[in-house]
Amino acid sequence: MGIGKMTIPLYLTTLPEGMTFTLTSVSRDVPNGFWAHESLASNITLPHTFQHSDIVTGRDTNKRGARVGDFSLMTDGSGLHGGQGGSFVLKFTIAGRPNDHPEAPAQNTEGTLTIGTSEWGFFSRPDQTNFSWQIGDQHRTYTAKTPTLVYLDDSCLAIAWLPDQKIYVFGVDNQQDFIVKLMQGGVSAILAGHKVAWSTAAGSVAAFGGVAVAVVTFGAGYIDGI
């Protein structure tokens, strides 16, 4: 293996009780000269279904939620080349409805999440980690700066039902403010109180305790203000 390995830890952080998140497949797109490998959490074989209880159990140990796995990218060989490296495509299904909101439309909704990077240098790692996700015709991206460590900041998947807007949201984030709120129990308390703020001023954004998370919407009867 070459130089400049990057590993992206991925967690499922929020999921309404009564709903499931099924990871159906993980595929790789790896150009010549690059390498990619996923290490799923123990006891996970695909397809694998996560429930709210898995997140609760995970928070007791890692404060983030249910661990999905680690996704590693690297140059293959001496590292004496650059260009666009590999990426992962995760396919998933979100199903059910929140137990405490029986009026919410039941879901059986498929989506994809792509994890990749900006271009690699001849002797350096990419400057950015790129997340791109799509549910139906809704598509969003999130770009995170690359730290100097091999293990990048924990990345978290967030799924929530917003009763005031009558929409579901799905987003990805690795902001440290978001992680700190997770560790302090703030996000779970916010979700329990249905206090996820919503804005379309700069695209679709759900604010979990003041931390803006880019999201796509799905399963809506209507969306207020649009």
C-alpha cells in the first residue's frame, strides 16, 4: 500500500423510534493506481437493518450512535501519482413511521450516499472529503476539510421527522459542534422535543440544536413555505 491513507468513520446518529435504516449494499469505484476498502461494524452482513435501539446502545459506548463502519481510501503503490481517487456508494432504504407520530406517512424509501474526496496530489492527500446523497429527485452534497490524521472526523447520518413541516429529512455531517452536542446528549433531547429547526434559505437545512446540517427531504404531504 502507498502513502496518504484516509479513513472515514461512519455512524447512524438519529433515527425516529419505529423506523428502520437498512444498508443494502456497498460498492466501490476505484480508478487504476488507487485503493479502497470498507470495514463494516462487527456482526454486520449486508443487507443490514438498523433500528432506534441500535442507536441508543451505541450512544452508551461511543456517544455517536450505531456504528456503520470505516471507509478507507489510499493510493496503491508508491504514491507517485495524483488524480481523482476512489469512492464508495452506499445504497439504503428508510422504512416505517415514527411511533409518536402515527399521522406521518409510512416510508419505504430508497436512497444512495457517495463518499469520496477531492483530487489526490503526487505526495499529498486530498484537501476535502466529499459526501453526496440522493433520495428520489432530491440531491445534496457536503464537503469537509481533511485533517492531518489518518482517521478523519466521525461522520454522522441524521434522519428525522419534522411534524410542523410534515417532512422527513436525511443529512450527513461531521462538524465538531454536532459531535459535541451528541456527546452531551443534546441531539437526542432536541429530537425528543421535536425542536429541529428548518430553513430553505440556503438550500434545505435542518438545525439540530443550532448546528446547521444539509439535508434532503422526502415523504412529504406538503412543505410549508415552498
